[in-house]
Amino acid sequence: MEISAVAPVVGNAGYTSRVQHDVVTTVSKAGDGTHKINQDHYVTTIYDRNGQLSTVQKSYSVNYLV
């Protein structure tokens, strides 16, 4: 029987990824003396698999009164 070396498996079967999360926050006065806060979240994930780039983008908003 012959035993030979096997190349290690890179995490996620050769995929590497990078995630960037940006938040834009705005504050405005409401009519009753409170403040309305809006947060827009932008999430971009960049995948690289063997030199081929692809991206996934998501966005969502969070709004509340203080």
C-alpha cells in the first residue's frame, strides 16, 4: 500500500469572502418634541473562488423615536 500526501482543504471548499457593513444614520425632529432616528444598513459580501469574484448586497432600515 502506498501513502501519499493530500493537499489541505481551504475553508469553505476554496471560497474566501469579505463582508463590509456600512450604516448611515440621520436624526430629525418630530413635531411633538421627540426625535426620529433612521438607520440605513448596507451589507456587501464579496466572494472570491479561484479568482472569480461575485458580490451579494443587502440593505435594511431601522427607524425609531426617542
